[in-house]
Amino acid sequence: MKLCEINENIKHFDQPAFLEKLLGNRELFDELVGYACQQVPDELQNIKKACETKNAEKARNIAHKIKGTALNMCFGPFAELTIKFEETCGSDESAAYSLFSKMELEWKNIKAEIDRGSK
């Protein structure tokens, strides 16, 4: 199975682990999830723009920022993709583009999990 396929068995967002990191503080959990839901799509668009203008350094810097968010928020597969993108960007344009597409899909998977959890 590919990393980003929609599959109910893959934890795109390990919510229990994230809540545990926050010592059970549900209010902070909700605040940080809300912040991620605002910031990550914007940062993905910024990566896209940087790639379109062939600015690999800027794309890598933005990916580095997203990687930190992904690791802290327990977005495991998304973090793996951002790490690979950061390593690949600037050296293999085709591979970086493919990874970026997977990052966008993985974000949709995370967002779907968040939406399911808030109902």
C-alpha cells in the first residue's frame, strides 16, 4: 500500500498521542488543531508558488517549517513526506513534484480525520 492512499487503518493524525503530548489539555488541542488547519494549506500553497518560480531554497524552508508542525502534531505520514520533499527539493524536480502531490493528498486525509473527529 502506498503511504497516502485513503485507508481507515492508517493513522494520518494520531490524535490520542497528540492529546497525550498536551497532558490531556483539550482546549489547547483544539486551538493547535485549528491553527494547523489554517496554516498548513497556506504553507502548501507557498511551496507550490516557490516550486513554480523554481525557488528550491524557499520551498525547502517552507517544507522544513511544515515538517516541524507535522512532527509536533503527530501527523506521521505527512511528516515523512515533508522530510523526503525537503531532501529531494532542488536535486530532483520530478521527484519533488510527485512528493508535493502526495503531501497535498495526505493533508486532505488529515483534514478528513480531523473533520470526522469533531462530529
